[in-house]
Amino acid sequence: MTTLGKYIGGGMSFGAFGGKQAIMALFDPRQPNFLPHAGTFNNNVLTMSAGIAGLSKIYTPEAAHALNERGDILRRRLNEIAQQADTTIQFTGRGSMMNIHFTRAPIRSAEDIKHTNQDLRGLFFFDLLERGIYVARRGMMNLSMPLGEPEVAAMVAAFEEFVTVRRTLLR
């Protein structure tokens, strides 16, 4: 079964699900004893129009490639800074999504994250917030299309300052 949300609604309220014929047939209102499926935004023409425009005119394959490449470059740069400063910090992720971890141990599963320093992640959150950069407190960062080179440079500068100012805590 596949579930989709705001992404296909162009950021507007929307939800969809789909799956194999045998599963979806259970929701067919033409069949006796079907499973009803109600939804606030079912058959919302405005939302579907926004989704079509978003996927065909704004978030094109070229735009997706550029966004993910920007994220890959940023993550590599942040990891270089962390390694050059000999810190316990590493960034993982893919494309436009990344997460910070305060450990030297490899991150290969969710179990590995339990052994990272949560206090330093909170400190990172507040230090970046003080610089005008918002990341999720849990360390998750997601780039969006409006973010360009100035915002990426600001993130790099903020991280360099964090590593410099908090150096004694990051070894």
C-alpha cells in the first residue's frame, strides 16, 4: 500500500492511498459490503490543480535534481568542516534531506542514533536559531527550492562558528 500527502497536493491539504487491485477493490462503492472511505479533501479540484501545477511546472525533474545536488554538496561541506575540526559530528542523509549526529560511530540504523549526544543536538539547535537558521530540534534539516547559495553559505558559516565556539564539547 502507498500513502501520499501534501506533496501531490502542491503543499495543500490532501491525502491519497493506493495499492494492489485486491486491496483497492475493498473500497469500491459499487461492490456490496465495500469499506467506505471519507475524507475532508476528497475530490478537491483546487488541491489537485495545485498538485498538477506543482509537479509539472515548479518541481520539475530538473528542479528536483538541482535541489538534491545542493543538499548533497551542503552535506559534504558540513562533514568536511566537522572532520577538519576533529569533532564527533557527522551528517547523514540523501539529497535535500539530512540529519546531524554527535558521534564518531557509523550511523547505519535507527538503533545507532540512540547512542548519540542529545544535549549537543539541542545546543546546535539553539546556536543556529540564534543565527537565524531554523532546523528541527531533533537535528533534521530539509532544503527547499527557495533556498539558494546565500542560505547555504549562511548555514556553512553558522556551522563553522558552532564548531569553533563549542570545540571543547565536540571531541
